[in-house]
Amino acid sequence: MREQSIIHLIGILVLLIFASCGPVLTIKHVGSLDRNMTKEEVSQRLPNTKLFENDITHEGIIYTVWTYSISAGQSSNHYMLVFKGEKLFFWGYPHEFARSEDPVVNAIGAKRFE
């Protein structure tokens, strides 16, 4: 278990290093998104710098989470996009998931970091 965690961490660090070398996700990119866009439409608007993608099941529904590193000035943070089926459901910084009034969004954010 510990070895797997270390390998996972090294993989994320390598991805972060390579992601920082090319186009990065910016506020301008996420400002062009709209709820219910398809995965294909979202992919066309964002740089191909996704750190990772995973599925989260909540109350029997599968949500796909795309995680990016977003550039905000000289710092960068994680930024998540959640799809319900093929449609964009919610997107934002991790703390925005925690602050959402939607209990489904809260649960997805909490499960993402378990």
C-alpha cells in the first residue's frame, strides 16, 4: 500500500513537471465553459494538460472527474471538472466543492480526496 502511494505520488509529480512545460489551464479557459457541455466540447476548449481522470460513484451514479493544474499568476492549484454521464456537471477549485450548496457536489469533492 505504501509503495503504491509513493509510486502514485511520483507519477503526479512527473505529470506536474511535464504539464508546466506546455500550455496550461488558465482562468480564461475555464471562463469559456458552460454547464451541460459535452466532454468533446470541453476538450476542444481546454489545453490537453489533464493531470488525471477518475470515476467517482455517488448514490449509484458514476461521475467522471478531470483534474488539472490551473495557473493563477505565479502559483498553480488543482482545478476539477465533473461530468455526469457525458455532460459537464460542476467545475471549480477543491474548496468550491466544499462550499457548494449542492450535497452531491460536496460528496464528490470529499470522495475525490479520500
